[in-house]
Amino acid sequence: MDINHFCEGYPYIDLTYDVLGGGNVRAGDNVTLQVTLERDLKGRSERKSRIKLDFTAPAEAGTRKYKLYFMCDSYLGCDEEHIFALDVKEASVEE
């Protein structure tokens, strides 16, 4: 395979993420992380995937850091690691 041809086929992948309601997460709340992947291959159609990841916020208030891993099974060097912080507030007190 020609090296130039291979390099032109190497995909450009854009990963974005957003914590839905991220400004108001309380201890023990359900958290939804929306992840969007966009792949642009030269000469081919662009593909976009969106997925929601659900998890439970920690039981204690404070800032927590999480790692989001994107692993490619087709190319070496495409794997990505994204770190995001979640500011967890005290649980709301029900009256």
C-alpha cells in the first residue's frame, strides 16, 4: 500500500462531550454525559455518533475528575483520553 494513500485514509475524529445539567449536580444525583463523535474521511461521507452515558454522582460533595477514553480498533495512535471535572454540590435536604 502506498504511504500517501494510507495517510489520506487516516480519519479525522472530533470528540466532544457535555455533562447535561452539569452546573447543578448534587451528591447522589444521576448524571448524564453526552458524547459526540464526528468522523471525517477524505472522499467519503462524514459520520456522526451521539451516545449518552449515565452514572451516579458521588455521595460526598466536592470536585471530582473523570477520564473519558476513546479507543480506535482500526488505527494506532487514534486513541484519546479526555479529562473532565464535575463539581458536586451537597445533596438537597427534603423538608
